Amino acid sequence: DTRQAVIEARSQGLVPFCITIDKEAADYLPYLFGADGFALVERAGQLPERLLQLYRRLRR
């Protein structure tokens, strides 16, 4: 179960983060990863820039 895996990872000091192309992800990913634990990438061409933005945000 994904939720349990996320909980176990957090208990070990890891910070799971999900990147998705699923436009309906906002319906279920907050439950699994938290409100700030996922990002939607609508087009593959956005991925490099989006990854850079996410990396900068996660390093803070």
C-alpha cells in the first residue's frame, strides 16, 4: 500500500515526493503524500524546468 510505504519512509527520515502526469491526482495524492508532497507535470517538455523548480524548493 502506497500510503503505508510513505509513512514508513518518513519514519526513516526520508521525504517521499511524487511527480505525476495524472490530471486527477489532486483528488488522491494529498492523502498519500500531503498537500505539498506532489507535483503535476502536464507535458513532458515541462519536466526539466519543473524538476529544477522542485529541486530548489526541496533544498530550502
